[in-house]
Amino acid sequence: MIVGVVWFAVFVFSQTPKGKGIAEQKSALDTAPASRAQKNDQYTASPPNPTIAIYNQPCPPEASSNAKQDQGAVDVERQLAKFTLYLVVVGFLQFVVLAVQAVLFFQQRNIMEQHRGSLVQLATAASNNAAAAKASADTLVNSERSWVIPELGFFSDKGTQVHYVGGKTLVDIEVTCTNLGNTLAWITEIDVRMGIGSMPLSDPDFTPEGHEITLLYEPSAPNGPPFELPLRQVAAEGDVAGKNYAFIHGIVKYRDAFTPNGKSFFGYTIQKDGLSYHLGRIRDTKYNDCK
């Protein structure tokens, strides 16, 4: 836009002197013959004079026109110099404005970075506070909820607890559940399953179909007498002999006022030693956990 204004001014100033010079040149040309005619008339009217008169001869029209054109060119150059100076001043002012804007931009960017860091710190602090509040609430609930711990044992009223019949091993067991918490628990399910092998399952299934025992809300008081589920016979293909063991695992489901879906897991192994069988816990957190 500034360049357009400059070129428009140059065009206007360059046109004006030329027109003026041409008009003055025409005026000089028109008046020159008239003055000459008048002088000739004077020469004719006056008697001959032996004295030669020397008059001031006017400058040639061409020289006067060239001088005026040169003066117009000088004026145009002066105007161009002024506009060039104005452009330099405007450019310098624009540079100063851009420099100030750049400084303000970087300052604003630094301020935004500081605000972002502050917001991150606030978010982290809020998350930590929420985690601490949840941990505190969980601690309170865990201190007041029920904790039902299951234990497995051979059914003591029978002389022989392990039988091998028709390629299957049958074991008579009883499950005892003790509430070690501070709230009354209601036992809803006890699921038991047995397998024969040399190693316990690395990912046991605690709710297999066909091995589920459903109880109708059997209560278990805190620090009260344990609940016993006697004479539960479990079976599995194979024989407990040599390097083969019987692995029994299961889950007890319960609920209370704080825990709607409480679960306790258990796992035991049966090993044959001569004519007797030994029962012991499987030492794995998957088989010994409470939720």
C-alpha cells in the first residue's frame, strides 16, 4: 500500500512540471513574434539613424524551456527524497513495533509456560490428594469389614479320606470358614475343584462349572465360631502315586455392609506317603488371597 502511494505521488509530481513548461514555452513562442513585429514597426517608423542601437537580446525559447524542465526535475527529485525519507521513517517504526511485539510474544510464552507448570503441579497435587483420600477410605473400610478365611481338611469322621475307584481319585474333605474381621459376613458360595498332576496350575480356575456349592446366606460372625461345610467329596481323573499329587483349590464368596463382593481363595496339595496322605497349603499368592 505504501509503495502504491509513493508511485502515485511520483506520477503526479512528474506530470505537473512538464505541463507547466509546455504552456510557458507556447506562451513564449506566441509572444516572441509579436514583440518582433512591434520592433520592426519601430524601425520602419523611425528615420534612419547612423547610430547602431544594441538592445538586450532575450534568451532563446529553447534555453528557457530546458531550464524550466530542469527545475521541475529537481522539484520531483526533492519530493522523491522526501517520500523516501518518509518510507525510511515508516519502515523504522514498523521494525520497532515488530521488535516490541516479538518481545511481548516471548514474554507471554514464558508466562504461559509458567502457568502450564503451575497447572501440572496443581493437577498432580489434586491426584495425590485423591489417592491419599482413597487410601485412607480403603484403610478405614478394611479395618471395619469382614475377612472370611477358608481352610481345608480331611473329613475326620471317616477312616479313609482318599479313594481310588475306577481310574479316579475321590477325596472326602470339609471346608471351614472363619470370620477374622469386625463385621458380620454372609457366605453365599463355596466352589471347590481338584486335579491330579505333578505341579499345581499356574492360572487356576476358581469357578468351574459342575463344582459349585451354593449356600443360602449362611452367617459368619466376627471372631465367632467357624462355619463348617462337611463331607464334600471331590473327584479327579488319575491316581495320587509316585510324582503325582492331588491339588484342591477353591473360592469362598461372601458379602457384608462394606464389601458387596468379598472373595477368599485357597489351595491345597495332597501327597501320598506310604499308606497315608498328607494335606498342605499351596505356597502361591494366587491360592492364598482375600479381596
